[in-house]
Amino acid sequence: TSAMPGIMPPVKKDDTYYVDGGVACTVPFKILKKKGADVVIAVNCLNEYGLDELPKGSINTFMSSYDCTQYLYWKLDKKINKDKYDLYCFDNTKGVNPLSLDAKNIKKLIESGRQSALKYLDEIKEIISKKQEKI
């Protein structure tokens, strides 16, 4: 679900308005350590920001600005909060927009995630092994 500002209106529940969580937290890993998670693997599936050509129209310009902001925010968030995750995976889904509503992209995104997980598999196993040794 999404309620991206400028595209979709905020959602009201009781006396509170909600927007897309990615506005304030692109990869929601911080809360997991607080809740007692033993291992936190943060996965960012947004593409690295870059323009191949200037956006056309106001919606595309807005989306490009939003993408740029999100890209810079996750880089900062990753650096500032490095004690709140055990592994930070970046799964560049270049060629497929992870925010696309096109159902044809689902299989591509799933495969991209699988390939990314395989790249990090040895690191994940090592993290889990070290955590188990401490128990």
C-alpha cells in the first residue's frame, strides 16, 4: 500500500493522517532491534538514483525529485544507524521500477530479490553462526 504525498492523499484513521512510510523511513530496520530481534538484515530494493534524460511533465518531475530524496535519505540513514542492523543489503533493481504498479514486473522483482539474497548468503550464514555462538 502507498499514500505517496503529491500523488495520493493522506489516509485518515481516527484523528491521525498517514502517508507512505518511505517518507520518513526507507528501510524500517530501526524498530527491530528495539523489539529484540536477534538478527536484522536490512534490504533496500530502490534503484540508485540517476537521470538518463530529463523528466517530462509535472508528475515525472515530482517522481524524479522524490526518488532523488529517497536515495540520499537511505544513504544517510544507513550510515547514521549502522548499529541497528547486522547486514545492509542493497538490491539494485535496475531496469525494473520497484514502485511500479505493473503486475508484469512482479516476477522480475522476485527474481532480483532471489539473486540478491544469493549474493549475501555467506554473510547471512556467518552472522547467524556468530549469534548462535554467543547463546
